[in-house]
Amino acid sequence: MKSSHDKNLTVNISYPMNKHIFSSLSKKFMMALAGLFLLLFLPVHLIINLMLLKSVPEPFNRAAHFMATFPVIKIIEIVLFIAILIHIFWGIFLQIQNWLARPVGYAGGNKSETSFFSRFTIWTGSTILIFLVLHFINFYFIRLGLVPGHPENFYLTAHNLFKIPAYNYIYLVCFVLLGLHLFHAFSSAFRTLGLNHRIWTPVVNVVAWIYAILIPAGFAFISLTLWLFR
Amino acid sequence: MKLTLKIWRQKNAKVKGTFVTYKMDDVAPEMSFLEMLDALNKKLVEEDKDPVAFDHDCREGICGSCGMYINGHPHGPVPAVTTCHLSMRYFKEGETIWIEPWRAKPFPVIKDLIVDRSAFDKIQIAGGFISINAGAAPEANSILAQKKKSDEAFDSSICIGCGACVAACKNASAMLFISAKISQFALLPQGRVEAKERVRAMVEKMDELGFGSCSNTGACEAECPKQIKLTNIARLNREYYKAY
């Protein structure tokens, strides 16, 4: 017969599954997976947006119409929304938990050498969230009929918006912050997913840097071109 | 050396603490940081004042007892040393040194610079071991282990559990500590037997105790006196998902 002393010396096997699913590691896993999915979406969005630079509205409007109506895209859109919600919800949830984990801060500051932008992901992320709301008001809500506009001519809507200097300022600031968010987040997601490799991890880090510069730069280029040269 | 010390003084976990300033006039550069505090305490005792409470044991950098947050760094600004091995020669003449306890909800202050780190023990008790029959040492070559992996397991096992990773992390996360403890077993055949149960139990305990989560900032790796690598955290994540 086992004594209570023996019991303490074996690893607890009866482990409830719900604790596993909602552990901090599982939440980070969901966040990372959702974040990586969002990373796939941005280049597609950028390619379509580049059509805004053409002098005729048809190519862009056709692409926008295709994205809004093609059934497969519709399904991906739902997944995309779920990914956005998961990423935001767990992001804020974990951040609050993290703040609570250190009720008293350091008077001497925290001078440890860190991945610099990782300290601000909650703030860069929050700004991107505010931008997302603005973006939905400008485009997605028009499509849903919630706000007035031309759902069939987003080319014109976009061109009109980029004529407003204030909109461009907000747009550019948000994309700089998106770049800073991605600088850390892209490679961080891989470690969170448990992926680490002698050769491939450095490659991922370089790709992350290139991605974090090129994608926001692409969006900013469109904004600046339409604002200053059209 | 003349130094100004700003030391966190707190009677116990229940009362509020504050920084108290002490002037030191005769610090020798060859002193260790703890010897410098010993000199301060000698002075305080002679003046009939309460000496500064701090944890220490081996003073050889291997026990993990001494841990304090010095000028914005756990174990001070010099990489890969514990506080007991931190030499006063790294400080400048006339410098002001801020000395604080580890700050984390699961590490409550006991007194002054001493924090209760039994949270780490609780995590270890949850699964940081292998269940084997004690007895005579078995034949060393009966279970084969790859040299590369056993070296990696050894590199992880040198974690002394001082808590510098938690102190350095902006989230007060214990992931580097747990990842080291997980890795030292996960890399060896003896540890694989209970690998799934171990990682689940240790992560559950970590969450329960109120440690933060990992943002992959790397502060823990930068401050670890035993230079435990971030790759351990990737392995911990991997082991955890495998345990589903």
C-alpha cells in the first residue's frame, strides 16, 4: 500500500485538460498562431492596395469586389476575424496578468539588455487596434451598409481619404508602429510555437526584419504617393 | 572608495518599505558586493542599528541564495556573475548604488533584501524530478545518451534557481527557470518517461503562483548568472504542446 509520502514523490498524472487549454502557454500559442495568420494577410492586402496607384479605378475595384464576394475568401475572412479577436483578447488578458505579476516596480529602472521593441508591443498593438477601428469605419462598415459611401467604388473612397493630411498623418504613424510591432512579434511567435533551429531561426529573424520594414513601407508609399503626387 | 548606497529597507511583508541612504567611505575595490554589505552591517551593528538583511550562503556563485537588484540589473551590471562574485572594482568612485529586492508577486519580501523564493521550490516539487527506485547506482552505460544532448542537458541543469530571470523579466515570468528544469530532463532518456506529466504539472504550478508569461524579450538570458539560453524556452513550449 502506498503511504501519503510515496504519493508526493510521483508526478501528478491526473491532470485536468481545461487547465492545459487555458494555461499561459496555450494562450501564447493561440496568440502566436493568430499573429502568424495575420502576417499572411498583410502582403495580400498590400498587393491589392498597390492597384490604387493606377490612374484608372477598375483594377482596384475589381480586386476589392473579388475579395468581398469570392466564397473561399469569405471563409478566410471569418478565420481572419477570429484570429484578430483571439490575438487582441489574449494579448490584453496576458498583459494585465503580467502587470499584476509585478505589483511594485524597480526604483533603479530595468536596464537589462532586451529585444527593444518587445517592451512596447502592447502599446504598438493598441495603436494598431485603434487604426483598425478607423479602417473599418472607412471601408468595411460601408460594405455592411452601416455608414454611407460607395461600396462599389472603394478606389474613389481611398483617393478621397488620402487627400486629407490628418488621415495621412494617422496612417503613417500607425504603419511605423506596425513595423515596430512586427520587428519583435514575427520572430517571437516562432519561439512561442516552440520552433527553434540552429540554421532556420537566424533565417526567420532576417525574414522578420525584412518583412517588418517592407510591408509597412509599402503601405506608407501608397499613402505618400496619393497624398503628395496625385 | 566612497559610495552612496540607497538600500530598500522593509521590516516584513506586511509593512511598507522605503529606501534608506547610507554613506560608505572605505570600500576596498577588491571587496565582493556582499563583503561591502558586511562592512556596512558591521558599522550599523556598532551604531546599535538594525543591520540590512540579505540572503547569502556559499559565496562561491553556486548556491543561488544571494540575489539582489543592483542599479537596474539582477546581480548587478556585470554579466554572468552572482551578487557574491560581483567585485566592487566595477563601481566608480562616488557612485550611487540602488539596491532592491527581487520584485515579483510570487516572491514577497520577507525582510529588506530577502524575498521568499519558495515559489521555485513549489514548481520543482510539482514535477522537477524523476521517479526512480533509490538504491545502488545502476551501470552507467545501460541507458545510452547522445553526448551532444547530455551536454545540452548539463548546460540547462546548472541553473541555480536564484530568481534573476524573474527579477529581470518585465512580466516577472519564470519561464527561463522552468525551461531549464524541463530541459535537463527532457533531453535525457531517463527524463522522457514522465516528460508529459512533468511539463504540465510545472506549468500549471507556475500559472497558479502568479508568474507572468513570456514575451521573448530576452532580459532573463542577458541577466542569468549561469547563462541559461533562451532556446530552453522554445524547448519548454515544444514539450508543452507535445504533452497535449
